[in-house]
Amino acid sequence: MSKSLGLSITLLFVIFFFLYGCNVFEYSPYETEDGNTYQDLVLTNISRLTNADNSIRESFKFAFLTDTHADYDEFAGAVKSINNNTEIMFVIHGGDLTDYGLLKEYEWSTEILSRLQVPFFTVIGNHDCLANGKHVYHTMFGETFYSFVLKVGEAKKYKFLFLNDNTLEYEYKELEIEELESWIDEEFTNSDEYDGLFVTAHVTPFSDYYFTDQLEEDFSSLLAVNNVLLAMFGHDHHFYCGEYYNDGVMYLRGEDIFDRNYCIVTVYTGENEKIQIDRVYY
């Protein structure tokens, strides 16, 4: 072996071990454990929000953003903008935190979310389900179906429900389907006991690719008859806000974060109860 070839091979090994020591290389893109850095974020944030004293509020605001994918700079910019608004009570993310459902993507996105000065809540998006993303999401955030009740003022009470409607990425067994149906029935039962329900999922029911006509009818009807004030979605990367089915339910579909905007939802709880939705560009 010539000296020059020997030096080249030695140099390659030096470069390899230097990069390895700097954690440039991953063991595998399908890793699922993050060293317990983030766990049970749903329960943690529910506790943060519901333990706060909101008895003097006559209205409340929350931010809604979605489809942050790999646009980390824009995502971080949205978080900074939200933190500058002290009236925002919490944040809802409409799914697709990641492009490929990889652990490292989850870590990057969750680190940005964790910069928020207020509680935050997420739903799982179709991109988040790729690779081992479903397992990572469950580990970091928790269940993909959950809810909480927010008490505002002296007597107002609102229910927030978060649903997993990725019909193509999840294939449930019969027992799991029965458990989900039971959960949905229980959560929507006696909805008139609340001053209104807010529902978040990733895919709108009027998305042809994910919903058959029957599924669309079932989903939209579920919302229409259960006192839902606002239903929030992402996925299509195009903003929409309106009463899509003319059934009393307002639908909000957020734009992807690349276009550097998110929504602020203001809920006025007084005699003239109403919801105001504003787009914020930053």
C-alpha cells in the first residue's frame, strides 16, 4: 500500500470518528426512544391549563396553527409571536409536526413547542404516522383521542375534544373499534351540559381522499347534533373558515406554517356570546 493511500484511509477514519463523536450520524432513522426527554405532554399540559384560575375571565383566546412539518424557522417564529401576546391562554396544533414521523423530527418540533409560555395541545397528523411515528407520538404526547373541560368565568364550561381521523394510517381491530366508538359516544353524550364544544382533528371530513361519503356524513352529523361551536383541522395547507355544511358548525382549516401565519380564536362568553377568528401574519 502506498503512503498516500494509507494516509487517505487514515484520514477517512479520523473524519468518521470525529463525526460520530459529534452525533452527526444516527444509529437508525427508525429510533423510537428519546431518552425520556419528553413524555406524557398531553396530561402535563391539561394539568397546567385546568389548574389555572379563570374565574374572572369574560372571554378567552387561544392560538391555532398546523402543518409545521420541517419548516422549523417559521414554526419558531410563530411561537415567538404567540409568546408576545399575553392574552393567548393556550395553543392547539392541528397535526403534522413531522415530515416522516422520525424521532429526531419529533424532538426538533417538540423542543420548539416547549418554548411556548402557555400550555399546548396537539393531534396526530398523517405524516406523523409514518415510520415509527405512531409509537413516538404515543410516547411523547400520549393518547390520540382525548379531551378536557375548560371552566371560564363563574359558570361557563367548554369541552375540547381531540380526535385521530387518519383513516388511511390506522387500521383498528374490531375490539379497538368498539372501544373508540364507546369513547366517542361517552364524550359527546350530554353535550348540551356545556356552553359549547371545540373539536380538533387533522383531516377535514370533506377531504375526499380520507373520507367516503358515508364517513363524511357520519362525522359531520356527529358534530352538527352535539353543540359543536368550532371544528379545527389542517392537512390541506389551504385556509378555510366557514359553515361548510350550513348546519351551525363553524369549520376552520389552518394554512401550513410555511406561509408564516396562524389563527387566534377569541371566545366571548358574555350575553352576546360569539367566536371571532383572526389570522396573524408575522
